[in-house]
Amino acid sequence: MSLSSLAWAVWYILPAYVANASPVLVGGGRPMDMGRKWRDGKRILGDGKTWRGFFGGIAIGTAFGAFQYLITPSFYGGSFKTALSLAFLLSLGALVGDLVGSFFKRRAGLPRGYPAIGLDQLGFLISALAFAYPVKTIGPGQMIFLLIFTPFLHWGTNYAAYKIGKKEVPW
């Protein structure tokens, strides 16, 4: 696999990365679960999952995809509609995957911000790839590369967000 093929894989998934990181910047406000608890007596999602973060992340990830189209329209077959659809689905998929991860972390009794190796780094990625599949996909080698690359990027960006005061914990 060529270096350019790996670079295109990162270019493809960038709206998901941007959407997944955006709630840290635009989130806050009312929790999506409104404080409700699941049958096990534990919060459904927790205070860290807010409507503002969810919709803000989707909007920012989708806008980023529109920006990508301006730079590389040929990547989307020259179709702005395809670019916007792909960016929206990647962003939505990333944030739904993150919500699913949060739900399972609450079931396991993990507190907000506590690391869940694999779930935190790959849940959003796998969900984003699944949501975007009907519009545009990447090759199996590129997917494997992203499965290896994403955890390192995730850990690095979380540490950076912690250092600048946007996260309470470095993971």
C-alpha cells in the first residue's frame, strides 16, 4: 500500500475525527439523557454527552467535509452532494459510536472520563465507517491502517486537549 493511499484514508476519515473532537470545544449544556438512569440504576450516558456537543460535532464535521470538497472535488467524483452526504454520515456515525461507547462504559460502572482502551479509540471510527459505507468507502488495507493509526491519534489529541485545559484527564 502506498503512502498516498494511506494519506487518502486519513483525508476520507477527517470529518469523523473533527466531529469526534468538536464536542470538547462546543459541548456543555443539557445532558442527552437528562439525568435519567437505566434499569441498572446507572446513568444512561452521563453529563459528558450533551445535545449541543452532539449536534455541534455533526455540524462542524459536516462543514469540514464541505471545506475538503473545495480542496479536492475529484475525491468526491466532483459531486458536492456526495461530499456533504459523506461528511454528514461520517460525523453522525462517529458521534453515535461515541454515544454507544459511553452507554457501555456506564453499564460497566466506569466514571466519566475514565479510559476504556479500544472502546474510546475505535468505537467512533467503526461506527463512522459503517454509517458512511452506502455513500463512499475505502479499501480494506486503508481500514486496517485507520484501525492502527486512530488510537495513537486519539491519545495524542486527548493529551493535547488536557494540556490546554479542555479536558480534565489526559485520556
